[in-house]
Amino acid sequence: MSVDLEMEEILKVFFEESFEGLDTMESRLLTLGDGADRETINTIFRAAHSIKGGAGTFGFMEISEFTHSVETLLDEMRNGARGVTPDALQVLLQSVDVIRDMAQSAQAKRPIVMTGAKALSGELTRILAQKVPPAAAQTPSAAASDAAPAGASTLRASAQNAAATSVGQPKRDNAAANMSSTGPLEGWRIVFAPDVSLFKTCNDPMRILDELANLGPLEVTANVDALPLLSDLDPTQCHLSWTLSLRAAVEHARVAEVFDWVDANSKIVYEPIYASSNLSPVAPPPADPTQAAVQRTAGPSDLQVAAPNAAKSGGESGSLRVATEKIDALINLVGELVITQSMLCRFSEKYEPADVESLRRSIAQLTRNTRELQESVMQIRMLPIGFSFNRFPRLVHDLSRKLGKRVELKLSGENTELDKTVLEKIGDPLVHLVRNALDHGLESPEQRLAAGKSETGTLELNAFHEGGSIIIEVKDDGAGLRKDRILAKARERGLVDSDALLSDEQIYNLIFVAGFSTADAVSDVSGRGVGMDVVRRNINDLGGHVQIFSVQGQGSTIRIRLPLTLAILDGQVLRVGKEIYIASLVSIIETVQSTRENLSCVAGRTELFKHRADYLPVVRLHDLFGIEPDSRDITDGLLVVLEADGRRVAMLVDELLAQQQVVIKSLEANFKQVPGLAGATIHGDGTVALILDVPGLIRTFLERQTAHIGRAA
Amino acid sequence: MTTERMSGATQGAGAVHQYLSFFLGGEEYGADILSVQEIKGWDTITRVPYSPDYILGVINLRGSIVPVVDLRVRFALANAAFDAATVIIVVHVAGTRGERVVGIVVDAVSDVYSVASESIRPPPDIMGSVDHMFVTGLADLDGKLLIILDIERLVESSVLGDGKAAA
């Protein structure tokens, strides 16, 4: 039993290290593109070597064998026996994906699927068989390519070629096929291995198969290996997978469309079938696996990108790696705390009035120790945002190839630290923003040249601290948001009255409305109008907010402001009547006492407060929460100017009390979510105070206003 | 307060459950003792906006935020006064969204009874002010009536109840 447990522990470490190694391989492989550096190749080789060794030890022979061939290729590169070709790099990057997939299957104790590995092994063997002179990085395909732009170096030519193959867009299919000397497209072999939760997402595999059969003659083979015993069978789960061969020369997009609604956890592998490949699984012509492997990565990017991320965030939540210095600092602090405690203990034994001064000193020291200890413990949960940024070089690399754009990715502030929970939850929204920037923001090289910009677009990811928050910026120098188009679309959809005057900020905020998209064509990268609303909701859930700055023709910046931690909040304590509430300092712009001249009323109901150049609606917290206030006269109380989701309001309270850091406690754990409240905290005297959810409060207020108007009409 | 005794009705075979009894408007109610975590004296309660009137608010129970339901208000009993005997019974129930800790305010805590399950009679359809869906059964304890409450269901429906209905 304990041996088993120990083994589990060791396995866990193996997987953690393997995934780390794979991440290293991936990031280093991407830097190799700029020029072969011996030390970098060495690092990649070492990572591959440890994965191979570990996998062998634990009996994951599939991983070990596959990694071995990767290692062989890397070894030749390391020895200088082989140059670093873009072709080989692409295969190596795909190998990293395949190894990661295999390791994830092994970690989840699922059988390891060898489809990807088999296809890539063929490719690796092909590359290994080529005896390439080390310096001249020539590949046969590059030499054969006439499509290379004049003046481009051979390296670039082969990169272009690889891009053309990997894009796998329908119109290029034939070209790609011809280049690799196979016949025309005859059909598709599809391996469809849905996630067990397929039925829960309201998918019926029969319908999917029927849909495919409509496209052409379809051969279906069901794989029942994963079926559990009848006694263990859960009928709500899908244990089947299918191998489908569709004998119809349809475009990839048509086939992929059928699987559109299948969720990202399902595995779908598309392999084109070419005439010359004769469909014989035995000894396929060498070029076929290339196509297969390449097509795999060029499949619907939603599936490819989302799946590893989902697995990652799921796996990450368990343990935390902490730098030794942080632990050392903690031990020091605890040491000091013990000393202070013993000082204080002395007073309980023998206390003389003369000791009052030293007692006071000891208590001051205790206070300091406690605060420092709290800070250090919080520090443990803090991780550099680099962990989240690390995935972007690969994402941008793959996506820019797919979209045929040239992009330079600049990362800065990777060492900015933030809470682990925030870090994990910000990953997906960031991926979405980056994909949006690449797809919609940055223009194609031709458009950029036409607009007088450099061919290569820049995408910047930047993180820094500001006050008690962390700011993350996603900045591109692309086309910028087109206000006129957004506004036109919003009017068309009835989101905005045709005569309404909106500020730039209000217009930009429209893109966060669910289902909003100005994209003329829906691509499989983005454009369905799903997502920006989710991005904003995720960020709001973390207590942050999003702002958009954009200059048409020059690019856009999306700025995310997040609290450093979810556990502690810098709060302003407010009093209304006999009740105490806490508002996050981040959402407070300022607090003012209003004079009567600054107040006006619209339609006898909506009260407005003139704040600088703006008119802000007055939110009476006592009305909203049903409290008996000290005074209902606005000029008697204080107006707290709050901002959330790009909207400002002035909230009327009776008094401002202290500013303090509060520990956020969940209201939902034992109770339920309450509109306008983000949680609760405990005061020094043991009573509970509620924390305001400013965005929610503003929403509730607006809903009430609209309800009033509805009633009046 | 916790003198234990077997009532006359519990002589037969079968499972015997213990119930904590408490008073609400002069009637004696019972709650499965396994769901009772502790009994707490009166404490400062922080009101929560948008809650029905029977949710008095939340209290701090050793660092967790716990809602408090006034059962007297929940059952629309006339006199919901607060005196020295008024206590909060802290119960934990396995709700639809996992374990939940909730305080319930009652007039007074009375006793712990052991009641055999076969001596519990199903409630009649008409139960006056207490919705019969919250009543597991009625037990006759030597001529005294104990109304056994389905605490889990009661707490779940009270805590998750729609706040708008009361507003």
C-alpha cells in the first residue's frame, strides 16, 4: 500500500518534470528558428533525454521509443552532423505535442493513442534518412519549390513551403499534394475519439455520422476497446471511438464543420487520403505521413489549442513550486515571531507597571511580525506571469503561419508576480485576446505594406504593477478597431438606438456584448462573436476590469487590470445608516461632498451628479439595499465615484470609515450569491461586514432603472 | 438539557434515531441530531440585502460566514420575540451544492429523544402553518407530540429561496 503510494508520488514528479521538460523543449525550439545555437540544442536534447529515460523507467515504452527517435535527430543536430532546418524544427515541435499527448494519456491512466506518434515517426525516419550537409540547410522540398518569392533566402523558401503545407487550407490542398508528389485528394480518414462527456454537451454521434455520410460514401469502424464491463457501464458516458473513411474529395473545412459542436476535449484526427496512397495502411509512400502529421496540427485550431490548455490548468491546481528563498524568509519570520512571543510571555509571569513601555514595544513588534508573516505567506502563492506568457510564442508561431501573417511577439514584464489562482484563470482570456489580435487586429503583409507599415506586425504582451493591481496589456500595431463598423453593427442588431451618441469607450465596450462580431467571414480562429463577453466575464469574476484603447490604422491595446490576489482586498469601509459595507479601493475613483448646484434630475427620477465634465447617475445605496440612512439628502452624505466595466456612477453613503485590508470570505459557501455583493469579511470585533461587488451593483442599479422606466411607460 | 430517555413508543425493533427537540411558538419540533453541529447563543447578525425576511443575515462562525434562518418567521409564527432562551442551532446539511452550514433561530432548545423509526407516523396532508413538505413525520412521546422536521430540505429551500419574493 505504502509502496503504491510512494510510486504514485514518484510518478507525479516524473510527469511534472516531463511537462516542464516539454515546455522547455517547445520554447527553445522556437528560439532555434532565429539561428542554431549549440547551447540551446543541448538544452533541448537534455530535456528529451530525461523524458526518454524516465518514461523507460516507468514502463511507458511508447513514450520512450518515440522520444528516442526525436533524441536521435537532436543528437545529430547537436553534433553538427545535421543543420537545423525549418522542416525538422516543425517536426520536432509536433513531436513535442505528440509526447505531451502521450504523457497526458499516461498520467490519466488512459491507453496511449499512437496515431499521432506513428505518423510522426515516419516523418522523423524520413528526415533522419536524408543525409543533409550541415551548413546548407537545403531540403528537397525547398529546392523543388518554385513558389518561393524571389530574393528570399533558401531558409525562408523552405519555411514558406512548410507553411503552405501546414496551412492545409482547401485551396492549397492540391498544390501541397502536388509538391509532395501525391495524387489528388480522394477523401478523408478521420479518427473521432470523443471525450466521455460527449453526451452531456448534447452531441449525438449518430447525427454526426449521418451528416458525414451526406458528404459521400462513408465507412465506419467503431472502436469498442474502451467499453467497460456492463456492470460498470455508465450510459451517460461515451466510451466509443470511431475510425471513419469518407470517400469524397471535399474540403477540409466541410469535414471539420461537421465536428464543429464537439467539445475541445474530444480528439479528432483528420488524415487526407490521396489517390496514390491507395489507402493501404501497409507501407504508405513516404510523403503520406507528412501530410497526415501536418494535417493534424492544421486541424481546427480550437481543438488543438484548447485541449492542452484545459489539461494544463486542470493539472496545475494541485501543487505549488515555491522558491527556496521564500520558504527561508518564512522561517526567519516565524523565528522572530517566536522571540516576540517569548518576550510577551515574560509579562504574563511577572508584570510591573514600569514595564508598560517595553510591553508596548513588544506588541508593536508582534504587529510588525504578523504583517510581515502575512505578506510572506501571500508571497508563496505569487508566481511570475511568465508562466502564463510562456505559451504564447508557440501559439503566435502556429497561428501566424496558419493565417499567413508575419508577427513579431514581444514579451515584457514576465517576472511580474501575481496570485496563482488569478494566474490560472487569466490564461484562457489572454489566449483569446491574443488570437483576436492576430486574426482581426493585425493585417496581412500586403495590407500592411499598402498602409505604409512594415511587413511584420508587432504583438506586445506586457505586464506590470500599478498600485495594488497588476496590469496586463495586449497591444498590436494592426488596423485598430473600426468605430463606424462597430456602431453600424450595433445599430443593426438593435443594441444601440440609432440616434444615441456614444463615447469612444462606450463604442469599444460594445465588442464585449455576447454574440457581437463585425468579422465579415467567420474563420476557425475567431469571428463567431463568442468569446469577448466570456473574456470580460472571467476578468470581472476575478475582480478586475478590461479597457480598450484603439487608434484606427495604428493598432489597439487591451488593458486588463487585476487584483494581485483574490484572498485579500484593499477596502474602503463605508457606513449607511447602521450598516457597514466595504468597497474595493480599486473601483473607487474619488469621494466628494456634493453641493446642490452639482445635482440635477432627469424625468423627476434619475438623479445626476456633475462630476468634472461628466454627469454620473446617483446610486442611493440605502434604496438599493433597503437601509434606513442618516439622511436622504444627497448634500448631507458623501458621493463615492465608482467605476466598473467602463461605467461610472456616484454612490451615496452616509460616512467613510477606515481604509483597510480585508480578508475575503465566501458568502456562497454556506449561503448563496447575492446581487451587488462580492463576499464578506470579518471585522476586528468579530462581526461580519459585506463586501460590495461594484460591477454587480451598477448592473443591479441599471436593471432597476430600466424596470422603473418600463413601469412608467 | 440533554437527559436521554427512551419513550414508550420506541420499544419495537428497528432503527432508533436521536432527535434534538426545540420549541417554536409553543410546539415541540425535532431535528436529526446527526445534522446538528452545535448550539450557539445569540450573536451579532449582519443583515444581507435582497434576502427574504426569514433570513436574518450572516454570522461569523469561527471564520466562516454562516447564514441564519429564523424558523419562527419561516413558519409565520405570530410571536418571534428574542429573549434569554432564544438560541441559534447550527446545522450542517449535505445540499445540492455540497456541505452547507446554516444557523436556525428557535425559541428554546429542549431535549434529546431517541425515537424508533416505526413509531414515526407520516404527517397528515394539512399541517397548518408548517408546509408539510418539511415534515418527515410525527412522533408520539408518551402523549406529547414531536414534529420531526426534514432539516436538510428546510434549510436548502430557505437558504436558496428567492430573495425577490420578500422584497
